[in-house]
Amino acid sequence: MHDQKRRLGTTDLEVTACCLGTMTWGQQNTEEEGHAQMDYAVEQGINFFDTAEMYAVPPKPETQGSTEKIIGTWFQKTGKRKDIILASKMCGRSKQTWTRDGDLEWTRQTKAQVDEAVEKSLKRLQTDYIDLYQLHWPDRPVGLFGGRMKHDLYALDYEPFEEILSHLDRHVKAGRIRHIGLSNETAYGVMRFLAESDKRGLPRIQSIQNAYNLVNRTFEQDLEECCVREKVSLLAYSPLAQGYLTGKYRDGALPEGSRKQLFDRLQRYETPPAEGAINAYLDLAAKYGVDPTEFAIKFCDSRPFMGSTIIGATNSVQLKTCIRGFSLNWTEEMEADVNALHVQQPSPCP
């Protein structure tokens, strides 16, 4: 059983250290496979699922919302809604306007779009509340998914922090959302949201869902202090660096049915120094006689600031391996070796 729980932010919610990610359901995985993954996760004691209005990935109009629908039919079939802490997310500024009705230039985090996003997610999920509702990425332009911020974009307008909180507050007060969180956010964004909530009595940010793994430890630079001192839980996504830390792509391998083979969207983990750093961590896991997937998962889980680590799998073998990683004994020797490699090549895949 993997039922170790941690408090989510300052809430009364206790989430499992392992969070079941769902973004492949409706694209790489069928409804039946998604249901089977949820069944197995619950059997293992996991109580925390994460999804988004945008999923399945890669994002496109034909599959948008399909993941939430698969979770909704599982709730209907099993009657286990009350047993699950459910997290979902709404888009930030983007050209994925198929998530909204009407002819829009951008998806944004305006009042009208927050209302529409919440309503549609609740309908697809077949529930009347979402435990943790997250802003998938900011309304303001920022550097995203390893990209750099273009300086001229600072001139673009954005929905004020206090306004976004006010839009969400209406749904919190109505009981449609219990708590709110951020994703792909910066230290500046976290502190500005917290300042506005404190100043105005608006809902408090309880979590941040950012990429974190052996080859991307940028969270530790500024966000760690913000989140530890302010009690904002990190929900780490991509603990396996989109599969690279499993070793399945080593030496140019391209497994049939893998995300790289299907979609070739892994450029965040294909920077010039990435291959050498990834191979060094794979070799380190081998030195300890540990499955590299389990090693990478436990690295994340063993961080003192970790709220929950989000795993994702497209088959049962992958799912079981990821979950086993939480039971690995993380030693002082492993910690020292990981940190020595990190010093040599810090965060090559930011």
C-alpha cells in the first residue's frame, strides 16, 4: 500500500505522496485503460488524481476534455468520488481557443472564461466540486516549458492577480471549487498571488505544479524558499523527464508507441548537455542496482519540500514500476552522489 499522506498547503486535505497523472487518457490510452489505472491506484492506497481541461496531450480540438470525461465515467461507475482528492486545471493565455465557445483570440483567465472552464470541467467530470483547481499556466506572458521570456512581451496586458483570485473566489464560495493552486508559475507569480489574497481576504494559493526531476531542479533556486515559508505544496510533474530518466531513449532508442516516437514533443529534455547528464543518472541507478524509474521517482519523493509527485503511465507495467519507486529506501550515499552530479551539470533541462 502507498497511502503515506501529506497535508496540501494550509488546507485540511491529506493527499498521498503519489498522485496519479492522467494526461494520456483519451489519446494514448482508452477509457477502459484509464479506468483500470484508477482502479489499481485506489487499490494501492492512492487518493489523489490530477487532470486538466486541456488533456489529452498533445493538445488538439478532437481530444480536448477527453481525460476529464474518462474520470467522470469512472466516478459514475464506481461511486468513489468521495474517496478521491481531485485536481484539475484551466488554460492560461494561449491560442488553444477550442477550449472555449465563440470566436476568441486567446484563452485567458478572465471572469467569463473562468466561469466557462469551471462549468465545463464539472460537467465532464460528472461531479459538483473540484478539490483543487489550478491555473495551468499564467494569464500573463512568461517563459514556459523550458522556453525563455521574450522581452517585448512584457508590454502585453494581463488579468490582474487580484481579479483572477476574485473570479475563482465566486466558485469557492459556491462550493464548486474547494481550493486553488498554480502551475508552471514563477516565484514572482506565487508571491503576488499570496500578497493579494492576504490583502483582500481572497482564496489562498495552496499548491504549485511545476516540472521537477533529476535534470531540472530549478524549483530549488527561488521557488523552494517561497513555497516552504508560505506553505505552498509542490506537486512535481515530469519526475521521469518525459521518459528520458527511465533509460528507454538511451543511445537514440525510439520505442514503438512512446511519446517521442508518436509525437516528438520532448525538446525540453533534448538540450545539448542533456544526454550526458541523463546517462550519468542512469549509470548511478545501475551502480546501486536500482531500476532507474524507481530511482528518479524516489529522488523527487525524498525532497523535504515535496507535496506529491505526479506519475503517468501508458501501461500497467509502467504504472506498477512508478508506484514501487515510492517504497525505495533513499540513502545518504544516493543523496551525496546525486548532488555531486548536479554540481557538475546543474539543471540541464530547465
